[in-house]
Amino acid sequence: MARERLYLFDTTLRDGAQTNGVDFTLADKLAIAGMLDELGVDYVEAGYPGANPIDTSFFSERRPMRARVTAFGMTRRPGRSTSNDPGLVALLDAQADAICFVAKSWDYHVRIALETTEEENLASIRDSVRAAKAKGREVLLDCEHFFDGYKANPAYALACAKAAYDEGARWVVLCDTNGGTVPQEVEHIVGEVCKIMSGDRVGIHAHNDTEQAVANSFAAIRAGARQIQGTLNGLGERCGNANLVSIIPTLKLKPEYADKFEISVSDGALGRLVRISHGLDELLNRAPDRHAPYVGESAFATKAGIHASAIVKEPKTYEHVAPERVGNKRKLLVSDQAGRSNVLAELERIGLSLDKDDPRVTRLLDEVKEREAIGYAYEAADASFELLARRMLGQVPHYFDVEKFDVNVEQRNNAKGQRVTVSQAVVKIKVGDEVLISVAEGIGPVNALDLALRKDLGKYQSFITGLALTDYRVRILNGGTQAVTRVLIESTDETGEHWRTVGVSANIIDASFQALMDSIVYKLMKSGAPA
């Protein structure tokens, strides 16, 4: 049986740009557009020409893409003609394949926000769609607040959608703009819409204010809609938009949808989903959500020993899809709740094969549990676990000794007479017979210590030139002045690989030192530095 075509419309560059703290440059927009084209979405809504210089610049020339580049903007303003509305003229002149108009479909908004009549709003929709089609553009209409409008006045909400449909709009998109509609309502209302217009011209645009944007998108598909709008990683104002990174693999991998529908994302592109999702986070200078469905680091991570034992025998026992399909990987965590299966699986992952009856497996598990009892967290520190395991097996070379270090924090007046706090670290290192002393100032004591440690490692310096600390987290494990501190550090190198290390101590500087040392030693070891 032939599968129906579903269309994917991405609005990361427009609706996603409304996320608090997100400000895309033109270079950012071009990079993200490239990611979306690589993924294979059908439409890339790139912004609002005329609204700001960056969006105007994006649409000033044709952008060669497989996806249909879409410009967003308002229908003509009440009381103006299509030729006498500067915003509409800018939209029609944009170098875009398609135009997505936004129009009110809730009579309350027509009266209060637009301060016009219901008939004038309908005329604005008709005129705008007609003008865009005359320019040879594919036309979409976002029916803003459609679900709230339908619940308040179904006849008028439907009239707004039908006005665009009758004028030949390719897509009439039903927007849950406030994000407050639940799946049962969406399915019922979209079903009613599809009784008066063909579902293959109906889309869904869901916001996530009740954590149901993805569920609402699927409800609309079940009811007959054939376009899904959303963003990468669920970006968007307030609580975000429907997350295409969750929707796409569900459409591809779940039989309820995969057997009925075809989408433009290939199996190969699906395998790059983790890289694309994390690439967006990297561009936004934020850490990826570890618990994100499909693409998160914890999405296929198992901590409980009994679960790990089953996964080793048959991954399907606890994995709803194979992680490799989306570019992720299985991870059996080593922790105080872990069993031998977790340890054996993690040893195999890092290239250490031991027999399950080898007494060193039990010894390593006992060591992990003892150390986690005092605060270590190896499930979150993969590199520190690997070092612990390899040290037990005698496989970590002895590179250098830190004979001593000193960290000083001083508050003083600078040359401008301003009161400043300055941190300085001095580190004495012995590499073979060579003694090296390094001094560094940093924005804090840990930063100063990190810089001093990596300033001069003698013959090993070339191996760590690409090493950088990318995240630093501190957790106080108990209260009082004798509190134990856990420090987790994330590092990266010139290859783009990331790893985490851990340190625990009653002294935050000492805990940080442990984690920093593990990071440096791990980098030397994986780079094949000679002892």
C-alpha cells in the first residue's frame, strides 16, 4: 500500500529566534539553514523580511537549498491595499520560494488586537493570498490562535481558514499559539476542519506550554493534517515549539506512522540527528539536554544492574529503538546501583575485555561503590571511570608528578583605582628529571589553576594544546563547614571529542584539582603520549 506524504516545516530561524536568550546572527542563520537542509526538512522558515536587518539581509538574495525557503509576515493591514502596505510589499519582494502569512482567526483578537471587523480580517486574508500567488509564490496561512478561536466561535475560525483555502493557499496551518490545547481537543477540531477542506492542505503548529506540543502534532496527523511545523530542539518563545528532533524519529521508526506515512528525511540523515541537534546547541553555546528523547546522552543509558544484564543479552528488552538509528549510542552506567553487567559493558565500550568471572571485575565494582559512597559520580564522569579501570589494570602511563601547587585569591585596587579580585596559581611539576614551575592568573581560583597546570608540561605540551575546559559544575553533598564538594568538569579537544571527569574533597580547590588532573591525563592517554 502506498504511503501518504507528510511534510515537515521548520521554523527554528523564525519562531525559534523568539527563544529567551537566543539571538541569531546572519552567519548563525545560514549555518542552521544548512543543518536543516542536510536533515531533509521540506520547508525552512527563515525569518520576517523587513522586520530586522538580519532577516532582510537573509532574503536579499536567493539561497540555494533543497528545502523551500519560506518568508514569514503579516497579511495586509486593515484599511490598506496590498500595494500600499510596506510590510506586505517587502514580503512579496523577498527572495523566497514560499510565503507564510499569519492572520488572526479568533474573533476576540480581531476586535481587540487588530481593532477591525471580522469581514475586513477575512478580506485581508483573501487579498494577501491572492497577491502572493500572483507573484508566483507558494502560499501558507498560519491561522493564529486557531484552537482558542474555534472553541470561542467555530464558524468564524473556520471562515478564516476557508478564506485562504478557497483562494488557493497550498497550506492552511492551524496554530495552537497559546499552547494550552490538549490532544483530544486538537484531534477533534482538526477532524472538523478536514471535513470542509482536504487534509493534504492542512498543517499543525503547536506550542509546548502544557508539555504536549509533540503529542498535539501527532493528534493532528491522526485527524488528517499532513504538515507538521516545529523547531530543532523545541526552540521557541515561552515553553517552546513542537520539537522536530522528537517528531522525526517517531515518524520514521514507529510502525503506526512509518507504515502509513513517508517523510523527506532519509535513513542516512536520521543517523545524523544527534550531531545536528547537538550542533545547534553548540552554536547557541549551551549544553545539550542530557535527557532529551532519542538524542540525549541519557536517552539510551541504563543504571540499574538488572536492566543492564537484560540489555547485554538482548537490547530490545529496554530500548524502544536502536540508538544507532538516530546517531546515538548505548550507555550502561557504572554507579553504586550497578551490577557486573554494567561494569563489563562499560569495560567493553572502552576497549577492555575481561572475563565475567575475572576477580578484577568484582574488585573494580567494589571500588566504584566505595568511592561513590563518599561522593564520586562515575555515571557522569566517563573519563574518570576509564582511568580508574585502567589504573587497576596497570594501563595508565606515569606522565608527570605535581610536586605542589598554590592558589591565592587577592582583592586589591587596580591601576584605575577600581576594587578587583584577582586569582593566581603556581604549580610545580616534575616531568622525568625536569622540574617546571608555571604561574597563571585567572578569573577565579579554579580557572587560574587550570591555566597553570596546562601552561607548560614539557615534552607533553604539544599533546594538550587543543585541550579546553567547557563546563564546570560544583555540588555540595552535605551541609555545614565540613561539607564535601563534588566537582564535575567537561573537557574537549581539537577533534571535538568531549569527556567528563570528577573530583571529591572537603576542599573545593582540591576537588577541582583532581578533576583537572584526570582530564589532562585522559587527554595524554587517548593521544598516545609516550611515558
